[in-house]
Amino acid sequence: MSRFAEPQDPDFASINRSLDVDRRLWPYDVAQSRAHARMLAAQGIIEQADRDALLAGLDAVEGELRAGSFPFCEDDEDVHMAIERRLTEIAGPVGGKIHTARSRNDQVITDVALYVREAADELAGAVGELMAALADAAEEHLDWTLPGYTHLQRAQPVYLSHHLLAYLWMLDRDRERLRFAARQVALLPLGAGALAGVNFATDRRMVAAELGFEGVVPNSIDAVSNRDFILDLLSAAATCATHLSRLGAELVLWSSEEFGFVVLADAWTSGSSIMPQKKNPDAAELLRGKAPRVVAHLTALHGVLHALPLTYNKDLQEDKEHLFDAVDTLRLCLAASTGMIRGARFDRERMAAAASDELIAATDIADLLVRRGVPFRASHGIVAGLVREAVTSGRSLSELTADELRARSEHLDPETMASVLARSSWLESKVSEGGTALPRVREQLTLARERLRA
Ligand code: ARG
């Protein structure tokens, strides 16, 4: 019997149906149904025999889902209805008892909470693997020099290890954000019913314990309305994907012939269908291209939740596509990043040559004057004048004459210039904590390894 005299319009059925998106929630749906059936029997709400029939039916349903032989129907609106329908086909009318003291409103968000917990843990683990790859690469290229850039203009030389570790620290924060998201699903929503609680003396804590929750959501209205832990995961994912887009962008630049700093492994590049010489860094490009999609999922879910009155509204069904695609996308981006870093071959000569331009030591000359008592702002102007003189006359800084130097500052002469411009001193003079001098990078690497064990 149905309340409705007319069948659903096919287009209504289509817009209303979420099965194609939410079918992947089945493992969580089966797990929570098992816990729910056990609790119902323990509380005397259903008979022990009913529980046994439900559990046996759920085993059969799970077997079909696992084997891919589960018969989904056109009429199944979502995964919850599909599983209950099939359970009833297998177990008989007792299958209808599984939905006692439960609503799809608390059911769906319980599935999603279980999914989010798993996804956040998995992504945090994948971030850790990328961090390990970066730490290994930093260790292997500890004292390889390259220019550090600002405005994509050569700024000051740094060690490759230092540059790679910069990504490790971004990812360390990403991992913390993912762990935070995982902690936001510590409490069980199930048992809230449609919104107000249920008319049975259930034991929510028993269900919580079986499903690995620390307790139960204290307010049934909040339980069925809340989607903020999905926002937390999407936010962590969006930031992480954005970080990976910066790594991808650098790999694209660095693997170009213009830079030539790195050769990516064949396994992470593609050829061109027309130009036989090409080796394209597609995966690195896609790290750039995929990030906005993850950010868009976060923005879209903010839009869905914006101004939405309590409690459950069908709008909330739209949460899952954003969630799943963001997780799938980030998972792939992390795997690609780890693969590319592990397979990258850096070109020591090309990087060193790019970092050997004397102009890159301009700050060091300015600091030399500071040590001789010139205020930094004034020394900045003196060195800018020297750079201008060298550049306009087509010479390097060390080619400026003693007279030219003295005309700018009484503290300058060719010998001191030569000592500052001796290449290794540019890097090893960056002795401040967190700087690029080798002892500082070694210190940083030790810290990084400690974080990796955390
Ligand atoms: N497919 C629905 C969703 O994903 C399940 C909850 C449906 N609840 C309802 N009252 N129609 O949100």
C-alpha cells in the first residue's frame, strides 16, 4: 500500500535517485545494520530469532555485494532501500524489521561518518608516504644547489634538500588537518531516528561501541542535520590538493628544456601522438588541473548547507558526490606525487649553473656592508647601483673595477667582493635557524624524520 495514487514521474525518480553515487556506502550500511539488529535484540525490541534471520540475511546480501552479483533494481532509490529490499527478498518479511527504530536520516549520516573516518585515515597515510618520499629525496640531494625564486626570478641560492623539505612541512600540516577531520566523527549519529529520537528504548552506546565510535551524538536534531565533518574533510583535502598543485607546477617548469632541473620517470610521463621527441609531464600538469576541482567540491557543499533549515532536507543528498570525488581525486594526486618524487632524476649541473650567476649574491654583498656599519637600507641602494652598473655595461659584479667599487662605498674593494662572490659562501652563510646552510638543513631533516614517525 502506498500513500500515493500516481506513480512517480520518471524524471522525478531520476532527480531523486542517489543509488549510482551512494552504492559504494554498502560496506558501512551492512555493518551498521548488523550492529543495529544486535542492539534491537539485546534490548528486547525484536526476538533473538529475528536477529539471527536478519544477520544471516545480511551475510547473504554482503556476499552478493562483494561478488558484484547483487541485483540492483531500477526502483531502488538509494543504497539503503536497495539493501533493505534485497534483505527482505532473501530473509522474508522479517527483513522489514531491520528498519525498526531507525530512519534513513540517521542511517545515511552514520554510513557517511564511517566512510569519512576511513577516508581521512587513508589520506593521512598517503600524505605520510609522500612526506617520506620527500625526506628521502632531500637526504639524497642534501647539498645540491639551485636558485631559490621569488616572482619566478632567481633570488638566492638554496639547497635542493631545503626546497623539497618545504613541501614536507606543508604536507605535515595537511596531515594534521586530515587527522582533525577524522576526529570530528568520533560520535555516532545513529539512534536519532528521523530527527526527534525513536519510540523505543534503544541502546545507542552498544551500537557506538560495535562501530568504533567513542560515544553518541547528544542531540538528535544535530545528528541528522550535521554535515560539518564533511566540510572539515573537504577543507583539508582542498588545501592539500592546492599544495600538490604547486609541486606539480614546479615539476612542469623544472622538467621543461628551459629549466632542465629534473627528468621525470618514463612511468609518469606520456609521449605525443604527433611529435616523437616529446616527453610530457601530464601527471604533474594534472596536479595543477585537479586541485580546483577539490576546492570546488568544498565550495559546493558550503552552498548546499548555506541557510538550510533544520533538520534533514533532501539537499543533503548532494553531499556525497562532492565528498567521494574529492577523496578519489586527492588519493590519485597523492599517489602521483609520491611516484613522481620517487622517480625524479635531478640534474645537478643544470641546477648549479642556474644558481651560479653572481647577481644572485647581491644580498650577500649588501650584508657585508651592513657588517661594516652601513645601515641595510643604504647598503641595498649601494648594491643596486653596482648591479645596474654591471648589467648596463654587460659585465659581472666581479668585473667591476676597484675605482668603480670605491666610488659607491669606501668599504668595497675587489678582494672583499671576490670573497663574498665565492660560490659556496652564499649558501653556507645562511646560518639562521630554518635557513639553507647545511647544518641547518641537516637539523631540519632530523626534525622531519621525527614528524614522520609521529
Ligand atoms: N539518499 C538519501 C541521502 O543521501 C538518504 C536519506 C533519505 N531520507 C529521506 N528522508 N528521504 O540523503
